[in-house]
Amino acid sequence: DRSIGFGEIGLAGEVRAVRYGEERIAAAAQQGFTRAIVPAGNVPKRAPGDIEVVPVRRLREALELAF
């Protein structure tokens, strides 16, 4: 399982959307990643390729998924 994650983390632990989220997910899929842990605001309507897109709102959620 190859996972990737991105987002901006706020002082209160919220995970904020970033620019070019869909492009980042597409690039990860092309490079063979199978799961993307992303801010809820960056979830595309349809995931590119065979990558599973997992939305998170808090840092704690992202860490539980990653480890």
C-alpha cells in the first residue's frame, strides 16, 4: 500500500485545502500511489486512475489513517 498525503495544518489541528489538489492526486496516481489522504475540501468529484481518495478534516484523522 503506497499512500500520499497533503494539506495545510492549522493551529487548532484542522486540515485545510490547498491549491492544485486534483492535480496533486492525479500526479500521485500516475506515480503508483494507491491512496491519497487529503483535506475534505480537496476531494475531486471522481478520483483519477485507481487511487483511493480519503478525506480528512482533522490532523488526528490523518495520522490514524497514515499509521
